[in-house]
Amino acid sequence: METGKKSKRSVTPRVIKLIRLAVLCGAMLVSLKCSPPARNAAQQETDEKTNRYDTATTGSAIATDTAAKADTTAARPAKTKVIKKIAAKTGTLGYHYSPAMTIHETQEINVYLSPNNSKSAIRDTIHKILVDEDPNRNPNDTGKIEFKEQIPLYRHVTMQLLPLDSGILIRKLPDMNRQEIDTVRGNTWSWSVYANSAEKEQSTLALVITSENPDHIEKRFIHIKIHVEDNVFRIFYSYLIGHPGDFILKILAPAIAAIWGVIFWKRRSGAKKDGNTPKDGE
């Protein structure tokens, strides 16, 4: 009986310790078993970071493409400017000059540039300019008016009249070569030209049109040819050759009518004289 009691007393504390130890170990095992998913999540996050790092490091081609796209985006304003250059507003230019001059004669060359007006309106404006210059000028005597279309218009336009030989000298009237475009009234330029020599039958002037904005310039050239004659009779002959219709209507027809009138008047006056002559013996 005593032996049994001793064994019962000695076992109980140990069993309790063992139970506590077993519970602690079990808790540790449970915690160890539950920790791998947490480690896996952390590892997954690390792997994602590594993958992103590797992608940024090894994907140089993608980075280059992105940089190229960024450069293209930065270059877009320049492309927009190019489009504006191509789509610039245009205007119509009319210019008046005398196609024939005698030596030592002075004439004016007038230029009118309009963004909106038609050729007929430009012609009327040039006629008005000519009358303003010389009130005694015949409104129908306007020399020759020619037109040049599709002149590019930016903010400023410069007009220059240059001689290509020594037959014509240019005397600039008080005016500005470079002008800001007037979209309402248009712009005008004038030059006084002097026939200096008749060595060449025809002299040539160059009208240089320069349209400009801060980063672009466009130029147009117009050649103006003038016959320089050494006497009036050659001018008259050149005019008849170049304008046969005007010769018939303005010169030949009135001359024929005048001659016929003179003949008719002489016949009539002769008939009256014969009828009023007194008879012999009266």
C-alpha cells in the first residue's frame, strides 16, 4: 500500500510539468505550422519587387521606347508650328505699271496686297490710288494691271523692287518696304521708276515679296518687263502691234468717219454754191 502511494505522489508533479511542456511545444509547433504562409506572402512581395526591379533593369528596350515617346511628345509643338506654316493665310496681289516708256521718262509702279478682296475690288482700289496720285489722270488711262495669287501672308510682308539691268532706275517713294499685314484695308507700296537707257529694247524689274513670321520666311518673285523706247513713234508703233483692236476702234474708225464727213461737207457746199450762182442775162 505504501509503495503505491509513493508512486502516485511522485508521478503527479512530473506529469503536470510534462503536460505543460507538451502544451508549450504544441503551441510552438502550431505557430511554426501557421508561419509559412506569412513567410510565403513576404517572399511573394519580395519576388514582385525583384521582378519589377528586373523588369526595369532588363527591359531597356521598353524604357527606350518610352523615352522615344516622351521625345515625340516634346516635339509635338514643332509639328504644330509646321502645320501653321503650311496653313498660312494667302492673299492676292495686284500691281500697276506702264509696259512702255520713253527714255528719260518717269512713271510709278503701284502694288496693292489684299487678304480678302477679289481681283475686281483690287483693280478698283488701284484705280483710286492712281487718281489720288494724279487728279488729272484719265481714269481709263491706267496702264497695265496684273495679278499674282496665293501670296503667303504671315504677320509681316516686305516688298522690294530691284532693277535687273541699267535700263530702269528706281526711286523709292516715301513708304515702308516692310509692313504689318492689314487684314481689313490691305497694304500698298509705290515706287518711282526712271527710264535711264534705251540700249536694250526691254528692261526687267524684279518684285521680291518676302512673307515672314518669327520662325519662318517665304519669298515670291515677279518679273516686270518694260519696253524702253528712244522716241514717241516707236511707242506708237509698239502700241498698235500689241493692241490692234484699240487701233481699229479708237483710231481707224474715227479717222474714216472724219474723212467721210469732210467729203460730204465739201460736196454739199459745192452743190449749194452751184444752185445760188446767178444766170447769164439776168
